[in-house]
Amino acid sequence: MVLWAAGWCYLLLALFYLLTDVLKLNWLTFFFSVIGSNAIFVYIWVSLCPPTSNFSRVLFTGFSGCFGDADRFVFYLCNYALIWGVMYYMYKNRTFIKV
């Protein structure tokens, strides 16, 4: 089982190396670059204002309730979209938190 998982990890590493370094498709990693540039802020945000807090419920419960059985998925998707939007704003304004 360990060798199987390690094999998949090496294949994915080779795939991402091919896409980003060889083929220069850096736009595929932009989503992760925004999050990685201020990862400490994400950790602090999620610990102080978790996705199940009252703040998130007030913002997204009404909207996500319109999706029936997929309401929990849409609720969490909206939470992470909000976090990514704040991170993108910080990324564009070059606001980086350093330790």
C-alpha cells in the first residue's frame, strides 16, 4: 500500500513538473500561489472564524439553502471562496504576513 501511494505521488509530481516547468503553464497553479503567499493568514482566519461560525451562517445559509441536498457543499464552497477572495485582494495589494 505504501509503495502504491508513493508511486502515485511520484507520478503527480512528474505531471506537475511537466505542466509548470517544462510546458510553462503557470496559470494552472495561480489558485495555489494566492493561498500559499499568505498561508499563515489562512490558518489564523480559519481558527478565529471557522466555516461553521455565526459569521458564516449569517452570510451564506440563505443562499446555500436554495440548493436542496447540496446545501452543505455550497455553504462550504462559499466559505472557501470568501477566504480565497480576501487572499486574492491581499495578493494583488502585495500584503504579505511574515514571521
